[in-house]
Amino acid sequence: MTELLEPPIVVSALGDLTVYADIEEACLGLEICGVNDLDICDSRGTHLFAVIEDNNVVDFVRDASRAPDEAELRTRLIGYIQGALTDIADSFEPSGWHTDDLLDLVYFYQQTPTERMGLAGWIRRAGGCFRNHNAQQVSSLVVVPTSTQQRNIHEIVRTVLTYCRPDQGSFETDFPWAAAESWHPEVAAAAERLCGHGSHYVQSGLRDLAVCTEQEWEDFVTIAPFAYDATLFDESFQRVVSLADESESIVVSLGRSQVAQLRCALRGLAVLRRT
């Protein structure tokens, strides 16, 4: 698996600096024109290249030719704070600040209308904002295949469902039986085991992950790429994965750290984009 990056993503150019909360935000915020001239790193100073597809920035990969340099990142963050937050520059002593706290401060400042509140006010309001943002926010993202070949779609769906399967939750699927009759025998057999044989439209019903068998789960994963609808829910009955129209649409809803890991699991197969 590709090495995981540690957001936020920090972009520097000509003395300026921008902190993006995550990979998705950075991809949306960057234009491809001149992107290769930017200095891009993650929160630990790991240097990055932008990945460009269809004239869009879609991801970032590590620049293996350069060693991570958190000290350099700290220097840039401190310089930015001292230059931008002029009302706290005199009282700002960066030596005792962790890099995460510096990132919090810059990110919060860039997201907040300029106001004078003094160093204590900035620390009180910015403290932990990025980490809380990452821990709490759920993103709904479309899974966009890099190839529309059927084998690629099937691998994407299996990867997404396997990765996103919660410890507690449920799943369901439905499809017209006439479609199942044209499927590969292995898929049709899975459909009949999970949903039974119907004359028109068949449904699995809601299956509880806590009590279903591994065979039932495997049948669901096998059928899902071909189904008209297949949904994976968490224990609160919130949608985690939604598949529609024989996987023409694949949508996931995950927390920030989960998104980063799924992005790596799908590398080469698909990219994730905001809905």
C-alpha cells in the first residue's frame, strides 16, 4: 500500500503559504497552471508532487528524492504567523509550539475574518481546530474509476465494500431477476442464495452485519457491482457506501482519516471527488 500522507496539506510559493484541511480541499483549491512550481508538503514536512488527471489536481504523492523536513515547515509557518498576524507578533514565542498547533493557528486564521483578539484569543479559538475538523467531519465522495472496463469496476466495488465494512451495521440490495439470468453463473448463484429466486424484482432485505454469515456478506459483495441498488449502512443507519445502476454511481461517506486510507487502497483504480 502507498505510504499514507498526513494532512493538512501545506502549499508555499513566493513567500506565501496556504493550509488546506485535507487532500480533497487541496485538490479543489489548486489550479494546474504552475502547480509544479509550488512547494507542497504534508503536516510532517513530507514533500509532495501533485497528480494531475483530465486537467485537474486529483491527488498527491511523496517526492522520494527529498527527505521530510518538519523543521523547514515550522520555519515557514512561524514566518507566516509573524508576518500575517501583526497584532500578536510581539507576544508570539514559537519555540514551545508543536507543529500541529502552528498548523491549527494558520488554518484557523485563513478561515476566519480578520479581527483583533490578541494571542490568547487566537490560541483559545484555534486550538485543536484542525484535529477536531478531521475527527468529526464526514465527507461524501464520488468514486470515479480510472477505467470503465468491467473488471476494473468489480475490483473497485469489492475494495470499497471490504474497506468500508463497519463492525456494526447492515446492508441491502435489490435487482430485477431478469437481469440476474444474464449474469455469470457464479454471480447468479450468489444472487439466488442471498435473495432467493423471483419472477420479477428481488430484494435481500436488510441484513445485520452482527448476525449475518460470511457467505451472506460475500454474496452481497459479489452481487453489488451488478445490482440496481446496493447500500452499506453503519450502526446508526447512516449510508457508508451507496451503489446504483450497476455501479454507474459509487458514493462513500467517511471520516477524514478513512478517506485518506481508502484513497491509497484505490490508487490506480479510482479517484475520490466531492459530490
